Amino acid sequence: MAEAPAIEVSVVLADAAAQRLVRLAVPAGTTAQEAVDRSGLLRDVPLAQRGGFGLAIHGKAVVPGRPLEDGDRVEILRPLIHEPKSRRREQARRGQAMGAASRRG
């Protein structure tokens, strides 16, 4: 039986300090979760915390079992610390603004 042809994908994890990107050649049919596992980007994250991470491909949320296509960029989504809508409401209540305009001064 012939091996599945390889496809090129990348996996990215960003945090406040940096963005880490790993390029992989994987067999066709590899899932988003399998690519994340192969990337090693979550190696230092405790297993109990990994359940809070989501996955996206080119900015659109996907299920971990989604098969990848050549050129896909799998993004590991960290859990939100603050829900954006609630944060905006709280800042508005305190008379603060969000965004780049509020940081100019």
C-alpha cells in the first residue's frame, strides 16, 4: 500500500511575549490535533490545562479532528482571560476606553 502524499502545514502558538511557528510536512489526512501534537508547541503546558485551548485554521475555529489541507495554518487558541464584551462594559462603566486610541495620549 502506498503512503499518503505529504502536505505542508504550519502550527502557531502566540502569547504576550512571542509567537512561535512550526512548519511541518505531514501525511495527507492528518488532523489539526495531530499537527499540534507533532509540533511540540504544547509540550511544556500541563496536560490538565490543554483542554482549555481551541484550534483555528486561518482564523476560523475548527474541531480538533478536522483533516488538514496543504498550506493550512493551525492556530492554537489560548483561553480568554477576560471575555471581551464584559471587559468593554466594565471599562465603559469606569469611564475608560479600549483600543489604540485610548493608549495615545
